[in-house]
Amino acid sequence: MSYCIATYRIHDDHADFHKKAQSIAVGMTVGSWTELPQAKRDAMKKHLGEVYAVEVHESPDGSAGTRYADIRIAYPDINFSRDIPALLVTVFGKISMDGRIKLTHLDLSSDFLSSFPGPKFGIDGIRELLGVNDRPLLMSIFKSVIGLSAAELREQFMRQAQGGVDLVKDDEILFENDLTPITTRVRLCIESANIVEQETGRKLLYAANLTGRTFQLRDQALRAIDAGANALLFNVLSYGYDVLQELSADPEITVPIMAHPALAGAMYPSPHYGIAAPVLLGQLMRLAGADLVLFPSPYGSVTMPREENLSIRDELHTTALGVKRSMPVPSAGIHPGLVPKIIRDFGRDVVVNAGGGIHGHPLGTEAGGQAFVQAIDAAMHGVPLSEYAEAHPELKAALELWGGE
Amino acid sequence: MSYCIATYRIHDDHADFHKKAQSIAVGMTVGSWTELPQAKRDAMKKHLGEVYAVEVHESPDGSAGTRYADIRIAYPDINFSRDIPALLVTVFGKISMDGRIKLTHLDLSSDFLSSFPGPKFGIDGIRELLGVNDRPLLMSIFKSVIGLSAAELREQFMRQAQGGVDLVKDDEILFENDLTPITTRVRLCIESANIVEQETGRKLLYAANLTGRTFQLRDQALRAIDAGANALLFNVLSYGYDVLQELSADPEITVPIMAHPALAGAMYPSPHYGIAAPVLLGQLMRLAGADLVLFPSPYGSVTMPREENLSIRDELHTTALGVKRSMPVPSAGIHPGLVPKIIRDFGRDVVVNAGGGIHGHPLGTEAGGQAFVQAIDAAMHGVPLSEYAEAHPELKAALELWGGE
């Protein structure tokens, strides 16, 4: 028999956690068990959830709110269809509303996983598109784009591209609008990217924000690709994982998809409720086919604890999942001084992603990009940033403003 | 100018909440403001978010974790498209990940609302389908259906139907499976419903669980309707509100849609994070077109505070939204003794929904339904249940087991 195993952390000062585990295993699968006649039990056995483990953490000092258990329940694959909505409703549908319970981990069976094609490009595919194999990638984010004219948008793209970034992403709050609809944005940005490529030989991906009504997203994506789009940004959690999977698995959507974590904070930060970040922004994003995944970095103002970040990285990088690896994009609060730390935490298969850390550079956006290029160069050659900065005024100015190693 | 106003509750022991409000208003719209030259400000003014109100609640005793503010930010409609994903990303995308912040309320502009057709049937339409205008409706839930054969499912449906319920709903964890695929379930249940209608004159809606891959849901719904389905159940939060809207607004999907709250517990229960239940399970479900909305009742084991329940009711019932009203379905832990309380809390425009309270009746499922019919009858005539039970053995047995007024 084949199972998917869900791990929950349940906070309760008094509960009999073993009994609770039994009630989840039965209640979320066959509904009732002890009342069933033997013949019926034999027939239903293959549908019954099983308590896989119960690890009780007694309150160290008996203070309220500190006693919890990690409970693992195995759900027979035969009970649900091979899609993320069915998986989530099975393991966390009703039970999400039953007290202080958080879904912290999912071990998915190879049978279940076999239905998921995963990312179309993944880390290696993106590197191939860009022709960059030996270092972290560098991305910059459009800034203050609402209300920008097409010409202003183009100019901002150009300044970012000339700074030496590998990717530029739309702001996730830029929706279809009269000034810069997606096909206009794509044409202008890709045109500018081509100019930079001709000048420098560097390739550039521009992730255009795919928005609108669900059943029109595919057509919208095809229109953007037809206009030249070479990447797409998608607010996955506002649509659902399965919509991402529909798009990523579509043979006509021939560009990488970048998953934005908008709304994720409604689900992962509470210790008592929700879905842990490594599941929400790691495993499920990758399974649904995200080639790149943004999530709050542990470095800046919008923070997430470092160990959670590294667990997201592990979910995106692990070879255990049987699909291509996704590129982690720890975001927010990133400046050039953090580059060595990012590489220590994530290795070279990471996107260094900056908004304010590029646009806010004292010498301007282009210099902001250059400072990051220099920081990555230094870090990859094991040269301390402060030393490298001696001969690189852009990096020097960045370190003076934001600090760093 | 037209705005949608979002209210947040932010917990912070030390923050300058007025400054925080300003930073949300600017950061979630135009990105920067004070640095802009005057000419640019004039052009951008119409895109700028505005602080509408800041209500600081100082900690009464200075103890950590008790200081908070309710902050209201007005977002110009011009910034986002007329769909729920754009709305949610605009008002709670990035900011959801920035500290202890919960989205507690949305005031949507009439301009924004005008793009939403809302429920196709609503309370009045469902009453018309059933021919029941003067009392709460009664629904029962299939129990332990995973692994049931078609014959067993049919038999269970029949017992529920004969008890006098108005609606029967699928278990939300029943996905496409070899034993009882949706078209088989629909045919058997509707056939049984027709038999009961011929015998008793009572109509019955059967909400079949619509599952599978997103881009196939419409076809799946049409197949079910073609097989005779007269209602659909949908796990909205595992797919996204916009998918519900796509289905509910489709002219060929000619049956009421019932929204299940599976996964909602990942978002509403924390006082510090997430989206409040009246927004999550009230306003947005109705806006997306749910004709009936299930949510945890304040009476049973899966509970929600009573005032939150009544706020959901208000969001589903209010005439302010300009679309048809949705039927509230407070669920879990419902037994016949609770009927007078449910009617006091919700009025008669409510679905009394029971699983264990029907199937667990000492005299069987059919008697379980009858006990509820009797309780509703008594309550609508202002007769105390205990008095009515004298001449009604099914109600009497239910009150003896579960208690009640």
C-alpha cells in the first residue's frame, strides 16, 4: 500500500495526543472504525488512515500554551486523486479548523509524485537560458511601477539591465492597466534586453506579471509569449497551486514561471495555525512547477527565521522529489554586503534578488546592479568584499551605505 | 475617486502605528512618495493609498503581546483589476508577511463590486428550487463514504432523503474514484431523490463534490449536470475564489454551488495572522458566487466564537453587497436540541446541517432526519422542543441523547 504522510504540530495543554492522532487518522479517512462490523473493516482497511508517529513535548514548566505534539498520519493514496487540491483537502481540509493545529511537513509517495511533471526548466534550464553556470544569478525588481508610462517603464528596465542583472521581475501588484498592459511591457522590456545583449553579450530574463481571470490566464500567457516574453511572474497563492500546475505543465507555455509568495503570510508565520513555510513555499510550489520561488529572506525587514529559510531551500533543491530543482529567491532587505552570507546559506544555486538594494544605490540604479555583480564576483573568488571594493567604487559606495563583510 | 478600504489588526508592543499605516499606504501602492518631485506627485496622486483611520489600543497593563492597532487603508480602485486575486494581492500580498498583521475587514467600492455577478441562485433561488419559503432548510451529510460501493451510497442517500431533509451533500473528501465517480453518484442520488419526491412531494438537492484539475472543472460540472446534478459542492480555498467565480458565473452551470470551508483553518483562527472568518468565509465566498456557504458553527466541537459566526451571517445576508444573498450553513456538532438557538442566531434563512446528529440518532438515519424536521417545526411554531417531543418519539430520543431546550 502507498501512503502520503502528513505531520502536524498540535498545541494543547491537556489533550490525549495519542487519542487525538487516532481520531484524525479515522476521521479524515473512513469516518468511523470501532463501530464497523469485522467484514466491513476488512473491506475498508485499505482506506483507513494510520497513526505513524506521536511525539509529545510536555510543557517544560507547566506554563499554559507550551505543551504540544508532533503527530504523523499516513493517508492511503487510494483515497484521493493526484492533484494538490485533493491532497490538501485530504490532509488539512476539515482538520485545519479543529483547534491549534499546523501542517508542518508532507512526505509524498512516489506514486503520488509520479503525476507531477514539476518545473519545466528548473535550475539547470534557467542557467542554460541565461548561459550562466558558475555563480548565483542576480535579479532586480521594478520599483514604483503603478502609474508609470510605457516610456518610464522602459527607461527603468534599461537602467536595471545595464547594471548587469540576469533577471528583472515585474512588481507583483502591477495588473492589467491602460498605460502598460502585459504585451506592451513585454515588447518594450524584451526590446531593451535585446539591445543590452547586443552590446554586452549578456542574456536577460524578464518575468512579466501574469494576472486576470483564471480561465483566461493561459491565453494571456500565450499572448505575452507571443509578444516575446521569456519568463512569467505568478501570484500562486491568490489562484491556487493547481492553476500554477496547469500553466507550468502546458506545452505551449515555453518560458520559466516565477512564483511570488504574496498572501503566504496569511498561512505560515503562526506557531499554532496554518501551513509551514517549507511546505507552502518550498515543496508545493516546486511540485506545481515553479521554476523560481520567491520567499522572505532571513536578512531583511520582512524576515523569516533562518532555519525555515534553509528548509525551503532544501525542499527546492532536494533530488528526492524526482522533478527538476527550483531556484530559491530569498527576497527583501538584500544589499551587496549580504552576498557572501547568501552564498554560504544557499550555495551558488540561488537568485540574489534586490529592489531597494539596487534602486537605492547612492550612484543610481545602474551602479546598484554593478555593486551586486562585483559582490558576487568577489564572493565567488573568495575575496573579502571590503578588499574587492578598493578597486570597485560601486561596491564601495554600497558597503558604506548598507554595511557588509 | 473610488477606493476599496482594507482594515488590518496589527499587534506590536512598540511600533509607531501611524508611521506603520503610512508605510503600508505608500508601500502597497506607489512605492515611494516623499522622495518624488512635485510634478511626479501630481501625476501619481490618484494611485496613492491613503490612511483612512488608525485606532491604537494600548496594552491595558503593559504586558507583552497585548498592544495593537486597527488600521484602515484606502486603495485606489484604479490600481487593480476587477478580480479577487488582484484585490487580495493588492491589500494583503506582500504585507501579509510583514509582522503580526491580520486582514480583518474589507469595504469594497460599488465600482469594484459592479464586476461581480454574485450567486446565481442565492437564498431566494434555492428556496424556489425546493419550494420551501417559510422555514430553515435541513441538510444532511454523507458519512464514511470513502470505499462505499454505489449500492451502499444509494442506500445511505435514500435513508437521508426519507428522513425529510431538503439537501444532502457529499463528503468533501470524496474525490473521483472507481467505485462512485461523480456521474454515477449523481445518477443514483437523483434517481432516489425523484422516488422520494413522487412519494412525498418533497424536492431534494444533492450537492455532488466537484473535484479534479482546475481547467477541467467546468467540463466536469457540465458532465455532472448532464447526469442530473441539481447542486455542486466545491472546496473553494483549495482552488481559489476566482475559480469559484468562473464556475458560478458560467451560464451553462445552472445549479447552485455550495462552498466548503476546507483549509480555512489555515487562515482565520490566529488573532495575529491571516484573514478574518467574515471576510474569508462570508464576503469573499458570496462575492465569488457561492449560493450556500458552510462554516464551523459556534455550537459544536469544531467551533468558532459566536460573534464571528454572526459576522459571517451578516456578510452573507446584507443587502449592501448588491448581489444575491448566500445561505449560511453553520456546521459541525449540530443536533436537534440546537435548532431553536440556530434560528435565534441566524433567523430562518439558514441551513440546519447535520452529520452525526442525523446518522447517530438512536433510531437510525431516517429517524435522525425526522427529529430535525420535528425540531424545526416546533421552533417555527414557538413550541418548546420538550413539549413537542411528547408526541414525537424521534425528537424525544434525540433530546434524550444530546439534550436541548
